[in-house]
Amino acid sequence: MPDVGSADGDSESEGDGTDRVDKEAIRERVWDDLEESGEARFPFPPHGRIPNFAGASEAAERLAEQPEWTDATTIKANPDAPQLPVRRRALREGKIVYMAVPRLRDEKCFLKLDPDELADYDDATTVSGSSKHGEQVGPDEIDSVDLIVSGSVAITENGERIGKGEGYSDLEYAVLRELGLVDESTPVATTVHERQVIDDAVAIGAHDVAMDLVVTPERTVRPEGSAQPSGIDWDLLDEERLEEIPVLDRFAT
């Protein structure tokens, strides 16, 4: 089954297969490097996931200094460990946070974390706590999103992102775009360790979401703007995937 692609830059269904090999090689290299350098943090091992890293809190603080963050009242964030400080900071600053239900498996495919409705921000922003404390909402109940924060395995200074390869993050963006809750001007950011910033040439498909902000504990990189996907690429969705994600029914024609 072809990958749906993701904000991961995980368009691995295109071309003759070499794209897939190259991206997987980069993932393995970055995972190995974080582990061997001692810069990876719990959960271990870093392999097969968006890796947590030393300095994730500092990267979150740097992101919070950016105007895109300051101007945002509503954030869509990934659920992974390195972005936990981002989610917690957002709630403490009074921002509403949306997280996708894993694999978009429900019609109500997002979890809404409203700081005014939560007593325990620390627990509510964990993967398990978000489902317990958050309000599961359907597409018609979502507010317009001002900023998207994505986790990465690797990222170029041009904003080309590689994730863990499952292909859901880009689809989440596409769903929000179809709903009119994000548009071309909605900034997309990632927080990473400096070792995750790579020089490799990464092939990016038209459905891959480009990063507008790359934030490490040491610096902020602002890639020149790239065109963002305008919606769902139906050619990348087979029948099995369509059946697994009920929210897609409302867009199918």
C-alpha cells in the first residue's frame, strides 16, 4: 500500500523506489547519530519514532519567541515527546491546542485542549492524557488554526522534512486545508536538535508540507516559502486507507 505522504516529507510512493531507500537511510542515520552521541532522550530507542532530544525545552522556548507563535491563539500540534514542551507552553499561555486522534481513526478525529477547561496541563498534553482530558471533536467543531507544529526525524535548511514514514501528518494538514481551517499562509514549524538538520537533497512531492520555521535550541531558520498542498491527494489513498479514516467520506466525490 502506498504511503499517504506526510508533513514528514514522506512521499515514498513516487518514482522508482529510490526515494524510499534514500529517506529510510537518512532516518536510520539520524536515529543512530542521536543515540550514539547521547543526545537522544526518553523514550528509547529513538528509532522508529519522532525522536526526543536534549534541548527540546530550549527549542520550545525559542519557538515561543517567534512572532508566529505570539500571534497564534490556536495551534495544531503533533503528539510526540520532543514537542511536549511546546504543547504545555501553549496551554500555559492560554492557547487552544488541537491534536489528531491517532491515525485519524474516528469521525471526531481531533482532540481539543482548551486551557480554560483543563486543570492539569502537564497530564493533558501527554499522549495518554490528551485522550482522557481533551474533548474529541469533529471537523465542524474545529476553530481556524493559526500555527501548526510538526515533529521531524530530519529537516533541511530549506524546510524539507522527513518524519518516521507513516504518512499521517501530511494527511492531517490536507484535511484541515479541505475544511478551510488552514491555508497557504498558515505557518508550519518544527523543533529539532541541531543534529537533525541535514544537508542532503530531499525529494519532496506536491502533497508534502514544507516547514516555514525550523527551530533548534541554538537557532531559528526561516526557509524561503514553498507552495503548500491545497488539499487531499486522492491518488495516494487506496481503498484500505479510505475505510480506515472515516472523516475522508465527507470529501470524497
